[in-house]
Amino acid sequence: MARGKCVQFTIADFKEVLLPNESRDAVRKALEQLEQLLGTRPITICTAGATSRRGKSPYNQFIGGCMKGKTGPVPARMKACAAEWREKKR
């Protein structure tokens, strides 16, 4: 089972990265409020990650390979690949 990635940081770390280049008052105020609530306790943010993975369908595999094998604008390649898939399925 695949898990998401996590990052742990403190509000002070976040302010150091975010605020030197940005002087947005709303962001600064929100971070100050969070800092008052959390103090120096770290915050952990994780992505959900995939809990189960289905294999790619034959259609997805075909379209992926077909799109990589062609050149030109994406909509035109997709249209051509979809037409090839329809012909292949007949």
C-alpha cells in the first residue's frame, strides 16, 4: 500500500520561507494567529497518497503509447489515437 509524503515544519520556518518575499498582511496575520495557538510545536502536512491502485486499462495503455509515438498538437494526437483505438476494436 503506497503512502503519501509528509513534511514537518514550525510556523517560524514557514514565515522564514514565505514572508521575506511576500508582505501580504492577511498571510502575516494568519501566521501570527497560528503561532500564538501552536507556539513552537511542529505542524505535519501529508499528501493522501494512493491506498490502492488499479492497473491501467488496455485503452489507457494504448492511448499513452500512441500519444508518445506521435508529434504535433496534443488535441490532434488524441483525436488520431482515439480513431486508431476505434479501428482496432472493430
